[in-house]
Amino acid sequence: MSIFPYIYYMILSFNVTSDERQISIYVGLVTSAFAFAEFSTGVVWGRLSDRLGRKPVLLTGLAGTCLSMLVFGFAPNLPIALLGRALGGLLNGNIGVLQTTVAEIVTVKEHQPRAYSIMPFVWGLGSILGPALGGALAQPCIIYPNLFPRGTLFDRYPFLLPNLVCAAILAVGVLVGIFFLEETHELKKHQRDWGLECGKWILRHFSKPLSTDSFDKAGDANLQESRSLLEDDQPPGYQTTEGSPHDPSSRSQSPSTVHPKLKHEGPTRTLSGVHLTFTKQVILNIVGYGILAYHTMSFDQMMPVFLSTPVSHEPSSLPFMFTGGFALSSKKIGLMLSFQGVYSMLAQLLLFPLVVRRFGTLKTYRFVVISWPMLYFLTPYLVLLPVRLQMTGVYVCLLWRITSQILAFPSNAILLTNSAPSMLVLGVINGIAASTASLSRAFGPTVSGFVHSWGLKMGCTGLVWWAAGLVCLLGAIESFWVEEGGGRMNPHTVEDEEVATAEPLMDSPAMEVAMAATDGSSQGPSGSPLGSLTSKAPAYCAGSAQ
């Protein structure tokens, strides 16, 4: 999001066209390059996270985004800028993996609204920092001539500074992830993590000596108790398929205990085919996610272009034929986008859980997507308001848009998670959903750029907005077929997974012993399993800041 405030001026500096009406096309290409590349590797990163674990994939995504920001900042022309954006998409598969991570942490349905509001909250934090940095630091030789004189590196590359700062933030996110991010993959989280051990060593040596001793004693006692429960006397149904940290050679089952049909099949084949994984509700939620991604990304790209477009003095032919924008600077646009990020953070934590508890996930999602098309119909008419009311109208539209987004996306994520037939395929489902959204985000800006250019030639600024509104309307119609199910959190789902794997996933004695062993140690604030979820926040925030 840091590129949105200045991308219009960056394309202008490349001198790829002398017709300003064509700028939106190239803006769409640059915006879409990331999403197209992300789409091509989304499923691959999802499968790698199932094989290698969530943590390595998340850290690789942050490092890849860091590299792409540097390439983008040093881009002297449009092809290099496209390469930098595409590189970030190829190396970044974090969205689907993060959703899978949250689903692995939060297994109680009542905790989902709170849990799924944390990710957008941290994303909102990044959306404040990103546009603010992009708008304030772009073209520093013009904005801050005393600090950045002409003839320097930043004069030759006027959009390097915001990318350098964002790359530094991403580098910090990688370090924080290496030392403090915990693995959540069921088969990988018990393996030894040298980075996490280094992080604990750092915390131990920089914390107060008095508290360190008591912590070590309590930790040793808890560790011995956990080992005795989980290694020496493991109850059936809670034995892992990986070697434990205490005894690498330990295994949960012998080959003879595995169902004969599953002996030669990997974990992704346990539900016996695509038709059992991608049910009707899974497909409907993925399609809804793709539609959301398409028109929201189109809005994110078109609004800065709309705000940057010069004021038109050409005669209008209402109600549809009119042109013009607001001629705002990149700094002003960055501040406005940061404002919506502040509101997003507050509303995500306070508004979303309250609304979902009151009306339910499905009703909230359906109401938002039905009312959303009206926003696209009204937005282009902002230029026709009296000058003193124009900025008020812009802020109202931004608030409307961000309110709809913070209610729709987490609701869709919850509906998708609960529609998954099994936790065993949740990583694949989220990977497909992330790839679908990436493809939509790729087509959204590209198509919108061409439609906007066509509309300007016709003398109709609103054409691109109404086209996006039509796609949004399709999502509203599609929502009437979406149903709210309990998914993997329903009791019968456990039985289904037991049939698929030919062994009990968990039994009552195992649950009682494990709950007693972990009571008080795995619960987050207010008794919810969100304590470990907050450790994922730095990586997510750093990713959104780019």
C-alpha cells in the first residue's frame, strides 16, 4: 500500500506516454504485476507450508517482499518496476498461510470473531504506516530540498526513499519472526527451532535477573510434566507422527496400524479426492472471496488516481457524462489513506466482533455485500459536489469502503474456515482461496485501468466505478447461496476425519489428559487461545506496510 500515494507520479516520471488519460492503464499494470505473480505461486506456497511448516514460508515471504521493494525503488523505467512488483508476488505467499495459521490456533467457534479481527487490525496498522511513508518520502528532493539536495542518489531515484524505509521495516519483521515466531503446523511445531531458542536466550539475558530464575524453575517443572504426559505416557489419539523433541526416533503408529489404502498416500490425499475437499460451500466462499478481492483492489487503485487527476473544466452532460478529479498531491493522498487505516484498526477490534455477535457471520457478510454496490455508483459524483463539501464526501466514501471491508473479509474467512470438511485440507483450501484472490487482484487493476482510460476518452469518469459496482453486485447475488456451517468444528466432522484416516483423531480420555496438561499454559487473554496468535502480528504488519 505504500506505493499507492505516488504510483501516478512514478508512471509520469517514466515518460511512457504523453497522454495523461493513459496513465491509469500503466498504474493498473504495475499494481497487477504483484497479484499475477502471487497467483502463480499461491498454491505452491500453501503446499510448501504443509510440508515445511508455516514459519519458513512466512519468513520467506517477508524476505522476498523486502527484495522486491529494493528493486522497485531503484527502477529507472517501467519494465524494471514491473519486475520488482512481480518478484514480490512470486516470493510472497503469506495470505493463505496466515489464514491457515489462525485456523490452527483458534479451534473454538466462539473465539473466531475476535481472532479473525486481529489480522485485519494489524493489516490496518501497516496500512497507516505504508501510505504515510509513501506519500511523505516520495520525491524527497522536491518535498525536502534542504535535506535532500539535487544531484544525489534520491534525485536520480525519486521514489527510492520510501522503498528503503519499507525494506528496513520488513528486515526487522524477518528478524522478529526468526527469533519469536512459533510454528503452528501440527506435525512440525514440536521440532527443534534454533531461531526460537535464540529468541528465548535473548529474552532471558535481557530480562530482570530476579524473574529469570523463577521463570526457569517453573519452566523446568512444566517441561518435565509435559514430557511425562506427552512422551512417556502418550494417550492414543494424541501421539504425533513426527519424532518428539525428547526422542527423535519415537513414532505414533506402526505401518500395520494404517489403513491399507492410505499406506502410500500423503497427507493431502486423506480425504480421497478433490470432490470431498472442495464442497459446494467451499467453492461458493472462494468465489465470494475472489469477487471481494477484485472490486476492493480496483477501488484501492482507482481512488488515488481519482484524487490525483487534475480538475476538469470541460462542460458536463449529466447524469453520466462528466470528467475530472481533485488534483491532490501524493503527500495529501498518503495522509488520507493513513486516516482510513487508523479507522480500520479501531473498527476492526471494536465493531466487527460486536456486529458478528449480534447478527451472526452470514447475515453480516450478506448485508455488507448487498449494500456495497451503492458506494461504487455514488463515488464518481464526488467531483460534482461544491468545493467546500468535496473532501467531506471523499472521507465519507473512504469510511464506507473501509467499514464494508472490515466486516466482509473476516466474515468470509470465517465462513470459508467453517465450510472446510477437515483440518487436513485447510492449508490447500486457503492456498486455492489466496490464489483466486490474487488472480482477482491482478485482473481488477488491469481491467479497471483500461476501462478508466476508455471512459476518459468518452468523457465519462464514472464508467470504471460503475463497472466495478457491477462485479460487486454479482457478489451480492452470489451471497444468497452461501450457507453458514459449523464445518470442522462440528462433532460429526471429527468422525468424518476418523473414517478418512482409519484411526481415531482424538478420544475422550486423550482430550481430558491433554486439557489438564495444558490448562493455564495455552490460553490467551480472557481464556481464549489467542496468546500465540499475537506472536504472528509483527510479520503480518510488516507485510501490509509494503
